[in-house]
Amino acid sequence: MANKIGWEGVFPAVTTQFKSNFDLDLDATAKVLDGLIRDGVSGLIVCGTVGENTSLSRSEKVAVMETATSVSRGRVPVIAGIAEFTTQFASEVAKEAARVGVDGVMVMPALVYSSKPHETAAHFRGVAKATDLPVMVYNNPPIYKNDVTPDILASLADCETVICFKDSSGDTRRFIDTRNMVGDRFVLFAVMLGAAGWISGMSNAFPQEGETLFRLAKAGRYEEARALYEWFMPLLHLDARPDLVQCIKLCEEIMGRGSALTRPPRLPLEGADRAHVEAVMDKALKNRPKLPDVGLRSAA
């Protein structure tokens, strides 16, 4: 399948901003969104894991979607994360996302319940049937404990609205396995391996570095990409921990791009954990590379 939806490049998993009393701060969230667009990212993911989806009420999720579409003004695609406990709830949110006018939805497995493979497939199929929006399947088994294997993904090939796959399993062989099963039926999101895009949490703090890395890899400029990737890797490791949201938001705050405040049960990093993140950031900033030209242009 050709990438008819036009989703390509780096889509930061955008943070949701809160006030000191943990109320939703839509003005601050809008500022974060606009800053990322101005720095040249290719798209936005709101209400994902980093966006603290499961800490938001239904009305708050809708408000964040509305804010994102208002800020974007069509400059970049906006994809809304859907993370619900049941297929019915997820389908209802998908319908709200369509009403708001986002460009697509990123559907996570039904959370809390550890499903069997056929149940995982049925969940995605049920949500896909509930919307005409393009659907991205999101797999992150280390965090969500449900694994969308290549076999499961291939079984969804007949769902016309399921067009994209984001895999955070860490097993890059799966992209090749999936291609061997269903060819180019799905648009793949990961760095290299012929993928069309990359959903990056750490690009909240370093959007230009993330976008440049992907474009270098996409263009086959591997030596330049490798050097930037080596600089980026200590930061990217922070995006693969159970407290990844706190880590990313703290990095974002250090960069002056947002607040480190998260909603409980996510608590602020303290002690050695905070010191580690600050040390990683300090080293990264002291050695921040000059970025090669990849034609990066901000959206006006």
C-alpha cells in the first residue's frame, strides 16, 4: 500500500500540560504544540502514553484534540491516541475524534486486561469498524503487556481503515516479518527499515534533532545519522522506562518547552532518578551537535 495518507517523518508523542492543582492547562498545551510545529516536526500525536491518556477524563481528551486541531490549522497532521478499557469505550472516543476533525487515531490494546491474540485482534477490528478515520495500531508490550504480533497485524489486513503500525517492542525483525506476510499493506513507523515515520517521545525536548535523524536515515545518509543517533541514544533510553512520561516531561522542562508536572499516580522524579535524568541532559546539552542540512523548514 502506498502511503496515501501522507503520514511521514517525526510525529512527537506530545505531552499534556497541567496547572499546579493538576487541572488541564489547555493554553500551555497549545504553546507546546505550536512550538513543535514551528520547529519543523511532521505531525503530532496527542493523548498518547506520553500525553497521559489514561489520566484524562473523556471530556478532557476531547478538549486536547480540539486544541491540537485548532493549533495545527492543517499545517501538520494530528493523530489522537485512543486508550480505553473496552472496545465500546474506544469506539466512542474514535467517533468523538472524527467529530473534532483530527486526521487519524492511534489505537492501543484494551488496557488493564491482558488479552489473548484473537481478542487483541478483535479489539482493533471493532474500533476500526466504528470510524472512517485512518487507524494506526500501536504496539508497546513492555508497557501495556499485550503484544500485537506480526500474525495479529496480518489478520487485520482486510480492515480498510487500519493503515499504519507503530511497534515499540524493540524487535525490528517484526517489520520484515510483517512485510513478508502482507507486503506493503501497512505504513510502518520506526527509524530506518523502510519505515515512513517515527513516533518519538524525546522529540518533545529535541524536535529538530529527532526530525533530522529520521530524515538522514530516510535519505540513506547513514554515517551522519549514526553520529546523531549515538548522541541521541542516552536520551532515547529515558523513553523506554516505566517512568518514561516523567523523564520526558523533565527533559522538556529543562529545555523550557513545557512543565515536568504529571498527574498522580505518576509522581515527580526524585533522588537518584532525577539526578540521572539531569546528568544525561547536562551531557547532551554540552555535546549538542550541529545539525546537518536536511531541508528542515518550520511550518509557518
